Amino acid sequence: MLASGSVGISKPPELAPLTSLKLVDLWNKTEGVVPGVLNCLPGLGPEAGEALVDHPDVRKIAFTGSGHIGKRIMSRASNTLKRITLELGGKGPFIVFDDADLDKAVDLAANMGYLNSG
């Protein structure tokens, strides 16, 4: 996206915006980067997220989250024929090496799926 000359907007999770805010700030302070090409829009999904999805000048949406919200985004994005990429309901990869304690790895893998679920 940025290599093509487009600008980007990151809409971080409502309850965890600080990492995105800091990364965008660091990006914009990097030598040779034009400030403002990458931006961060923290806020609630129904306000900030839907404003991005509905805005006619936003041409692409990439979303990671629940299937319920993904369906809502897909439906709303169709009004302006936006391209969308959805990563829905999956879990991160979990690599278990040969020398690992298998019982502990199974317990960790099962529990990690619920770590950030509220």
C-alpha cells in the first residue's frame, strides 16, 4: 500500500490502541518517511470503524476479528464497491518443537485461544 503511493489508516482495537498509536508515531518520525502517509484512528468500531468503511474515498479495508463484524463490514463495503480482506475467527499458529513438554504445550495452546477474549 505505502509503496504504491497510497496513504494508510490503522484503526486499532478499541481496548488496545496504544501499540498502534506508538508504531504509527515511530513510523512518522523515521528519516525519509513523509509524515501523515500512515495514520492511526483510534475509536469505537461503530463510530470510527464504520466511518472508514462507509467513506467513499477509502478504497480498501482489511479487517481482523469476528465473523459477525466481518459480515457487517462486507455488507457496508459493498455500497461503495470497496475491496476487502477479512481474517475472521482464526487463531495464531502454535509451534511445538520436538523437545517440548507435550502436556504443557497442549495446555498452553488451549488457554491461549482465550487470553484476549475479555
